[in-house]
Amino acid sequence: MSGRAVVSLTTGLEDPEKVTVAFLVAVGAAEQGRPTLMFLTKEAVRLATGSVATGVACSGCPPLPDLVRRYQDAGGTFLVCSVCFTAKGLDESQLISAAEIGGTVQLWQWIGDGATTFSY
């Protein structure tokens, strides 16, 4: 099995190009068989709710819904910052299937003995 990968994302749709790049990195890792976790904080927590991850960031960029689907289909998961999620008054029942609420303790538990990390 390939090594673990963590992609930390703080940006939401206010910067769709950054979101797209983060998802491309995560999709690439997950589709190559790496256990992959996206840690969503700040505005990025909204991306794990319902149909928020929508649109196309740029001409020639893949649509965000396609990237989310590919990521989940490849077994990728989301850890959604509990503090950020609560601060925004979001509803946990609207989380997409591969997402769970958690924080830094859960992140470090998932990382275990190590992971390759990317931060956006």
C-alpha cells in the first residue's frame, strides 16, 4: 500500500482555482491508491456540505462536482474542522457521505506514523 496523503484546505469558493488545485492533488493521491484525507478548515468546511462544491474554476479546469465525485469514488475522505463548522452555524446532517466532523486530535490519529502533506 502506498503512503498516506493529507491535503489541508482553508479556502472555499472565494478562490475556486486554489480549491481546484487542492482537489486535483487529493484526487491524484486517492486514485493512485494512497489513503487520502482532506482536512477542511475555515471557509473550506462549506465544501463538505451538500452541493456547495459547484462550478468550474477556469477555462479548461475540471468541474468541482466531478473532482468531489472522483475523490470519493477513489476512497478519499474528509475531516471537517469541528470548531470552524460550528462557528459557521452549519448543519451536520448536510455533510456529504465521505465527510466527518473532527479536529486536530483526529487528524493526528489518522496520520499515525506519517503522511505526505500538502496545504492550500
